[in-house]
Amino acid sequence: MKRLKYITCSGANESTNIRDLTSLSYQYSKIACGIQQIEWGIQVSGKKCSFASYRYAWINTLWKWLAEEQKVMNLALHVNEDWVEDFTSGEIPKELDILLKMKNFINEPFFGRIQLNFKIGRDKTPDFDLLKLRMKTYGADHRIILSYNPENKEFIHKLYNEGCRFDLLYDSSHGEGILAQQWEAPVFDDENILQGYAGGISPENVEDVLSQIATVVPKDQAFCIDAEGNLKGEDKRLSLKRCALYVKNALAWEEKNEAQE
């Protein structure tokens, strides 16, 4: 069983070259069996992705480019700030609704996963019944990712007990890019929940981090990793060169791990 499901590179945006982004995805994909482990996380909010924004235009250009080239990439929509509050407790903005309904050229969701970056106490507390309904509605076609932390855990357990299914992201630094002193073991004994880990992961430390995570995740379960801050270049933008090194080193760890099993 392949343990490393996704190697997520977060932060792709209007400063990222679409041709190079696509090329990198296919460089590390296993074409024969259609497996791509690279996932690109795209951050959106009302401030960053309104109809008039460069981000919204860039996403549409990416969508058209991939359709014309008949290519598919693993994409995750990371929903933040006002938009995550709207999704979890209000009316979904038109821009976000359009993004969620996008399809790729094989008529599958353009964004395969939706990450809801709310933190209770920092953001407006989600409306439980509304979020449960939306998770079941959108979860039919997408995988929903929730951030698991002390502030959210009671709410997440309640969702699980009500029949909602989702992926989890463990990041004790709450997006600040601080390396965890200890990685958290899966909180649900459920193979349908994909466990994700973030916080301080870099191209330089990813192999050590993966070895540490592998000790807390059961051998029969897949997991994923997510990096952003340490993938930026000196210009503070996503560096595809650093992404390539991050992915290359992660896959090298996986190859060694599979050889040992």
C-alpha cells in the first residue's frame, strides 16, 4: 500500500507560471497508472479572490489551459477568512460558488479537495447544522479537509458522530510554519479519513519528518503532508524549484520505506 497519498505544495497563485506548474506535476506523476502525488493548494478569500482580483483571473486561466491541454492536476481550494465563515455559517459568495462548481475536462471537480481553514475562537464559530448539510452536499464530489486542533476538536468529533466524513490536517502552529515537536497520532480509527500533517516541513527536513510521522500513523493507513512557507523563494513567492526538491525528497523517502516493508 502506498502510504504517502498527497505531497501538497500550498501557495500557488497568480505569480506562479502555469506551464511550469503543470510540467512539474507531470514530471513526478506515474503516467502508466495515472498516479499524481503532487497536490497544489490555492489560498482563497474575499480579499484575495474577488471577481476583479488577479487570483480569480489566474484560476480561470489555469482551468482553461488544463482543459485545452487535456491535463488533470490535483488541486485543493484552501478557503480562508471571510469565505470560510460564509461557507460554514452564512451564504456562499458567488465567486466561491463558481470555483466549487468548476469541472475539469473529464467532468470531475476541478478542485478535488476543499480545505476549510476555520479556527474556533479566531473565526466565527460555524453553524453546526448548516456546515453538516454543506459537508454532505459538497462531500459527495469533493473531499473536505478540516484543521484539527484543541480549539476545533470538540466540534469535529460532533460532526463525525453525526455521520460527516472528512480529511484531517494536523498543524499545531495554526499555519505559522512552526515545526511540531511531536506529531499527533490519528484521532479517529477510520481508514476513510486521510490524515494530513503540516507545520515547518521543508525540502531539507521532509525525509526526517516523514519518518517521524510514519511512527504514529498505522502502517495500513495512508497520510499526506502539506508545506507552504518553506517552499517560498527569496522573493517570498512559491518557488517551483523548492517545490521540486520537496517532492523529490519526499518520494525518495517513500521509495526507501517501500523497499524496507
